[in-house]
Amino acid sequence: MANQKKLFDKYLDLLGVEEVSPSFELLGRIVKAHLIKIPFENISKLLYKKQGINTIPDLSTYLDGIEKYNFGGTCYSNNYYLYLLLQHLGYDIRLCGADMKEPDVHLISIVTIDGSEFIVDCGYAAPFFEPLPRDLTIDYVINFGNEKYIIKPKDDSGKTKVEQYFNKELQHWYVTKPQARNIEEFGKVINKSYANDAVFMNAIRITRFSENGSLVLKNLQFTETDGTSISSMELQLEDIPEFVEEKFGMPANLVREAAGTIKKLKSIYD
């Protein structure tokens, strides 16, 4: 227990957040800090696969990756460890699955504060700087550059749909299921995410947010958003390692090692 407490203290220190009694204000600070400090990325996932790992890293390894290499993770590690941190701090929280084209391929948390429910999701590479309300009567809309996110009111079964639009066209979505789950229930889908034909074993994806913008690398396409300004550029594969080190702070040698495991880059939306 003492070692676990030390790890959560380190987690909060990395986020730059001081531990106080759980409140909505603290939750908002943690969510925003998490989104800015810890990127959505699959470089570490590719490296874990090369090391023979086919599950999320342990908490110590996850935090070391953030501290030493500016890593983060995909939804399974980013959202699961955020869930454990919030649980440690005393929040009324439950881990939940979300469906995309296949069931349970996304992981989120639902926090209840003063009788109201909020989705916490720092693992969707989306600008969810605040807890997302679930108790809605109308759509909750987030505009960010050329993207728009819509959180729909709960359906009759208590599910919440989150939609992502790019240039006004629906590009992606997920449906949150409100039932509390254990991480062990996601073992098969997490293992499958490391399969040779899995999406993030055949792509490069990094998203890091700042107070006013974002840096996004999708395979060879880099996009920078700053306020209302959006700029994009196409990269060459051989330039990726040094470029990622410059823009995202991840060591070029590790990025090169990770990218070297990819046989052919594929679209993350296939």
C-alpha cells in the first residue's frame, strides 16, 4: 500500500496537481492537466509489443515513460490509470466500456458528483479538457479547430454517444455503456490491440494538447492547431524520429525503433 501511495503521489506530481479533498474543481484540474501533460500515443505501445508485452504496462512503467520519455499511451493505459488515480483520491467513480465498430474497444470513466454524472476521457485524442456531462437534455458541443465533438443526451438504456466530426463530416464515434466494469474484463480486447493486424500496430499516432492548441501526428500527416490557426504538413517516414523528438520530446532513437516495427502504415480509421 505504501508503494502504491508513492506511485500516486508521483502521478500527481507529474501532473502538477496537489492532493486535496475530492471536488468538481479538483477533478477539472486533474483532467485538464492530464490531457496537456500526457499525450495519446502509440510509440510506447509499439515498443512494448517488440519487448513481448501484450497488455498495458504496470503503473510504475507507465509513469516512468511519462517522466523520462514524454510518453503517454492509448485509451487503455491513459484512462485506466486515470481511473485508479481518481479512485485513490476518493471519487465516486466507475470504469466503463465503450463500443465503436466493435464492443468494448474504448475505455472511459464515469464520475458522480452531487448526484450528477460526468464522463472522464483522456484517452480519445480529443480536446476533452473538462469532465463531460451525461445528464443532458440537448447536445453538448465542443468545437476545436476543424473538428467538432458532440456528446448526445443519454438514450433509453442510459448509454451516451460521443461523435467526432472533421470538416463537418462524421468521422468517428463511440457509445459509452454505464455499467461498472473491471479491467480484467477487457483482457481479450487489450491483447487483441497488440495483434499484428491491429490498428495501432500499423500506424503512428501522437496527439498532445496545450492550453490553446494541439500537435497531431497521424502517420505522415502533421497538424498544428493554435487558437483559430491551423497548419498541416506532409512528412517523409525517415524524418519522423527527429521530428517527433523536436515536436513531442520523445527520444528519436526510441521513435525510430518503434516505427521500424511497422511493415506498412495504414489509416487509423480503416
